[in-house]
Amino acid sequence: MSVIKFLTSKAFFKQLGLAIAAVLVLSFLALKWLDITTKKGEFVVVPDLKGKSVETVEIELKDNDLVMQIQDSANYNPNYPKYSVIEQNPVAGSKVKEDRKIYLILNPSGYRKVEVPNILKRTLRQAKPTLEALEFKIGKITYKDAIGEGVMSMSHKGQPLKPGTLLPLTSEIDLVVGNGKL
């Protein structure tokens, strides 16, 4: 039997029709199976978790069939309570599948500590930007009669400070500066 005769025979078209029907039926069944197993069209709305404690968040996410994943602790934000959620991904109101991980960033217990730089014997004009760049606040500036015009000493809450001491960010540092008049 020649190839051309076979391709034009009833047997070939019958087999081709059965093969196409089988592919269509299998494709339809596979798509239905995927719809059922992936729960197509079923979503959970992500709740707003900002400002809530970890314990509250855990309960709320379990009630919504979602999973909590703590990603990191960011820089301290005084507008939120300690150890509360300050950021979440996906954001509140997003539609996700159940058992989806919700990534959380928590507010640490306080500002991280930073080393006080050595600004002694530097002018106030040099010392001020150095401290502000490290997010320290300049407190009371006291001028004292001295030969030079540099920073003579530093203190925090009335306690003398040495360079290298660790202080939380945004701490207020008081300075005693020489006025250049002796």
C-alpha cells in the first residue's frame, strides 16, 4: 500500500479523528483537574496588619488560612508600638490563594545603637554635621572660655560621653565648646 493511498483511506481518517478526540478529551479533563486542585476563582482578601502585635497577626492570619513569615526588623519607627507590624507584602486588600505566605516587617524594640564619633577638638561647624549625619540630635551647646574654638566635651543626659560610646539613634548630645576667648 502506498503512502498516498493510506493518507486518503477511510482507516487513516478514522484513526486521525479518534486521536483528535482523545487529545481533546484528555485536555478537557486536565484543565478541569487543574481548576479543582488550584481552587480557581477562590481568593482570600489580605487583612490590614499594620500596627498590630505579632500575636494578633498570627491569629488573624490563621483565621484567613494565610501563613505568617517574619522577614526582618526595620529601623525603629516611634509611630508604631514595639514589635508591631510596620510593613506587609502583599498589601492589605490584595486577593491571594489560601496558605499564601504574608511577609511582615516588624518594628524593633528601639533605635539601633550607633558609636559616638570623636569630635573632640573639632570646631562646632565640623562637629554638628558629623553628629547629624549619624542621626544624633544636638542638645544644649555651652560655650566656655578657652584658647581654641573646638568641642571640649560631650554629654548625654548629664553623663559625660567618650568617643566610641554606643548610643541609640536620635539621642541628644550636649556639647561644651571653647569660644576662643581666654
